[in-house]
Amino acid sequence: MNCTYCEAYDITKINSLYVTLKNEINVFFTKKVFNLTNKYKNNLEYDSIINEKIDDLIIYSDILRRLKEQLLIGEKPCLTDHEFQLLYEKIINIIGKNCYQEDYDIITNDSKKEIWLMKNPYCESYESWEKFSHYICKKINLELTVEKEKKKDIVFEISRKTIKPEVLLAISAYKTANKLNLKVDRTNEENKIDFKLLTEKVPEANIDFKLYSSLTQKNMSFDVIKTIYESDLEVVVDGNELLLNTPINTYKIDDFSDDIKPDYLEKFDIKTDIDKNNLMQDYK
């Protein structure tokens, strides 16, 4: 980049903005994947908007990279303070001020970082969720016996309320009933009545009577099934296993613990009024 005169400005701000921008590109790619794999709410117009933002951010990050390199080798960048401010404002218009924090040499307090992360999951790259997901799973006693990649997925989905606390309690009730050897004892005629009620309460549920009967045979009660399906999720029977299908992943229900404690999620404004005991009323 050649110019007649260039004003110097602080490399700290450039470097901080560049790092934030690289993370945000990863975040927007995560949004894109989430949208494309969400079979319930896949939005092509939204995907087009995301693509446009990713393209713009890649261009802006390349400009910042070149500015940073020029300053590091002692050259003056060919952007005035005014031009840099215009670039900065274009970037902030896309990523938002909440996702940008300047990189000053200060002592930080991470004591409430998990609250910020749960409320602002798109302000953090997908890869950074690994350590955090272990922390949250431990706090709510969500002892998933799955690979770490799925732990990241499930905590991300909990933060976005794709997997609601009601669903966690429903699965916990089902697992507790199995652990205590409690059973759902329904005749075929009773199942037909229950299924008709389910379709009336959750008309958009992707379930037929054959699948509903299979789930009750696997010891899932009406209340457990209804809670899952009215949350826009579904259960699939795969041989002897039950799978929970969500917009971005599939989880084995046997991998969930029977003593999930979603009360901890209330600090993130993720609350439920459902009582686990009420979900177990059909078990004898």
C-alpha cells in the first residue's frame, strides 16, 4: 500500500480488533451450520445474510492483517485515523459492540464468565466451548457419557434453549423410572387415546401412532413424550436404543444421567416451572 502521507495509530486497537474479527468469522460459520442443519427452521434468506456478513468480515480481516504487518515492520499504514474509524464502524455494525473488547493490559475477573458465555454464545468461537461445556455439565449433573464434541453441542443448544430444561427433566424422569424399575402400563386402546390427545396438544409433532406405541413399549410415558415433542425435538427408535434428535445433533438418551439438576441454569435466565415428580405420574 503506497500513499503520500499516512497518520500513525495504535497497533493495540488493530490487533485487538483483528483477533476479535477472526473469532467472529468462526462464530458466523457456526450460525450458518446451525441454520442449515436446523430441519425445523432452516431459513435460506437468513443463510444468504450470513454469507454476506462472512464475506465482508473476511475482507475486513485481511485489511487489518495488512495494517498490522505494516506497523510491525515499521511502515506507516495507508489509513488515516478517520479512515480507520470508518472501517471500525463497519465491523462493529456487523459483530456488535458486545462482542468486541479492547485488549488492554489489565487484570480481569472471570468469576461470572460462564454467565456471559451462556447469554452470549455467539460472541465466542465454537472451539472455545470445550472447557466451558465440562463445567456446565458438572454443575447441572448432566453426566453425559459422550465424546467432548457432543458435550460442546449440547451446552450450546441448552444456552440457545433449543434443548429446554423441561426436556432435561423429562429425560431425567424417564431414566429415574427405569432405574427404579417403574413401568408404563398402557393398553393399545389407551395408547390410541393418548396419541390422539398428543396430536391435539402438539399438532406439529413429527410422530405417528406406530412410533408413539414403540416409545411407550420402551417405557416412555405420555408426559415425557409430550414434553420432548412440544419443544420441537423428536425421539427416534434405533434398534434397542432411543435417540434424541435436535437441530444440530443426535444424542443417545441412555447417555443422559437420571439425576439432572437444571436449577443451576436459572442464573442464566433458563428456567422451568415443571416438576420432575409430575412427569413421573404414569409410572407404577
